[in-house]
Amino acid sequence: MKICFFGAGAIGCHFAARLAHSGEDVSCVARGAQLKAIQENGITLDRVSATNVHVRVSATDDPSTLGAQDVVVVSVKGYALANAVDGIKTLLGPDTPIIFAQNGIVWWYFYGLDPKGKERQIEALDPGRRLWNEIGPERALGGVVYSANGLVAPGHVRNTSPGRNWLCIGEPDGSMSERVKSIQAVFGKADMGPIAEDIRYVLWDKLMSNMATGPISCLTGSTVAELQADPRLHRLATIIMGEAMAIASALGTPIDIDPVERFKKTKGGSHKVSMLQDMEKGNQMEIDAMLGVPYELAQAAGIETPTLGTLVALLKQRARLMGLYRG
């Protein structure tokens, strides 16, 4: 199967390496030092609880040279999607599905949830509706990543999460379509996790954890383990999880779990969450998809989320002052 990873950061390289190692025809769209390293040396994946992998894959900064793909996996940050539309389009055949493997609320969220032709669209995640109008939500598959990774050096990924390292995929309408089954047959050979029968439930299961850990980690510099060890920060995180669950329920996806028990299952150890990694590296921060949009959806639905609102305001202001957020 021809699979292109559009956005070959730590996550993209992790799964690209595993699929290439299992025998698939994998290519990557990257840029800068990352592109040069992959072209010259391939991808090295150090795994905490499995055999390390080194593979050679095709890599370019010009996706039009790769031709139509069987599957495209988009793993760029949500704020970069609008600028990626033209490049993604060059990879598409008539029926090429696209797995949007991103954190937080996704641009196609209401497709398959709202009545056909009356779907709500989220301007903050799809400025000018280019993704919706030029690529089309009918191509979209959900992709939720359960895997902690960081770049040791360009082209060299270190995985730090023991146990599952999954890219769970699912149809927006919850169907067990032929395309998702055919992709899963390939992903399954690389042990990349099950099909999600309800991709929004899986999305919220991860998002509620990200919403709890991301802003507190960025404002305190703490790892997940440190948040869990401090009673006051632990309490704050579980309050945010509860508010996230209320938002999910209001949008039609009830999450039936105790926030305290869910936070116990949040893994990370000494690993810094991706939002904190971005802040410390001086990279633009992915605030809208993971925090800003959920808060706006809560307000639109009349859901009270005072703790989330306070933390979103604090984090946005800090990020603005650092030049890492323009919203």
C-alpha cells in the first residue's frame, strides 16, 4: 500500500518507520533539517518496549513528485493545515482517504454528526473553509495517536511510552467501511491499534487528558508525573477533565468515567507533554484545537467551564507574550 505521511515530525516518523519496516511503500513530506536527515540517513526509531527500527523511505518537500497515494496520513499541527491544502491535494487519487492524525477537535468534527448539508463548520480550524471545500470531509478518517515521542535529532525519534503505541482510526459516521477495514489490515501488521467504532469517543478520551495536562504543564513546567504527585495540581487537572466531559456530552458524546480514575491512567512519567515541548522550543503552540475551540463550543452550548476558561486565558496570554500564539 502506498502511504504518505504529510508532516514527518516525531509522530509522523514513528508510524512511518513502523509501516515501512512491515513492508509498505512509505513516503514522507518534510522540510529543513528533518528532510535532509531522512533523505541521507533514513528514519531511526528508538522504542522503549520493542525492537528499535531503522528504515529508508522516500522523502521530499514537494509532494507533487510522489503521485497519487492509497492513503495519506496528515500529522502536521492543526494551525498548519490551511497552508498544507495545496500540497495535500497533489497526493490524492479519486478515492484517496486522508487520516487526520491530530490532537484536539478536528476541522471535520461535525461531519457525520450533524444532518447532511447542515454540518457546523469551525472557522478557527479551517480558515476560509479550504479543507472542507477543496479536500472534502468525505475523504476524512479520524486518527487518534496514543504514543509519546520526541526527536533526539533530525530523523531520529525516541519513543517513551511503554505498552500501546497506537494510531487508532475510524470513520466520522462510525461505520465499518471497506476503506477503513483495508487500511486496518495494513496497520494491524505493524500493531498500530484497533479500529475505533466511535472515533469521537476516542478523540475525547485523549483530549480530556490533553486539556488537563497541557495548560497546567505549560504554566508550571511540570511533567505529567509531577502533576499527578502534587495534590493541588492533581485536583485542578481532574476538575478540567470533568469540564471536558461535560462539553463532550453536550456535543453528543457522553464519557462515562470518573475523572480521578481517568487521570490515574494518564501516562507520561518524566515525558513532557507536546504543548510544553513546543513552548520550550519556541514553536507555535497548538492552543486552539486542544483548548480554545473546546471552550468556545462549551460557551455555544451553554456549558459552564470556569476553570478551563481561566486556564485558556492565562495560557493564551503567556503564549502571545512569547510570540507563540496569534489568536
